[in-house]
Amino acid sequence: MGTLAPIGLLFDLATSLQRFVQVFVTIYIFLILTWVVLSWFQLPYSRTIAGVQEFLDQVCRPYLRLFRRLPPVGPFDLSPIVGILVLLFAAVIVNRVIGALL
């Protein structure tokens, strides 16, 4: 029974890490989508709205800048779509690696 406890803890650790990755990716995708939607509208100035937009710019722009080199399709910027797809793909790979290691 003494050897089964550490194995159970490892499986619990793997599950927790996989859940963390999934929650992190889900929240980041939500932030990207919020950034995209807010960029479509010119909202009246408010300190709160300006703070939210500045936060979203600081969080989303550096990541999405990686995909800005893609040519736009007409007036559409595809970098958020590609960024989200890359995040989802990376989450699947990371979760499979975590599952394979433990």
C-alpha cells in the first residue's frame, strides 16, 4: 500500500496540471475574443473602459503580434483566429505530454 500512494499523487498532479493548462488557455482565448470585440466599437471614454482596454492590449498584443506577418484577407485580420488555433493545438500537445510523462 505504501507504493500506491505516490502513484496516486502523481496521477493527481498530472490531472491538476492538465486542468490548469486547459483553464489558462480558455481564459486567454476569452481575453483575445474580448479584445477583438472591443476593437470593433468606439466606446465613450471612461477610466474603467480605458483601463480594461489597456490591460487587454498589454496581455493580447504581444502574443498576437507573432501572427501579424500573415497577409490580411481583405479588411480582416486573421491573427486572432490563428492565435486561438495555435493556443488550442498547443494545449492539446502539452496535455498529452503531461499525460504521457506521468
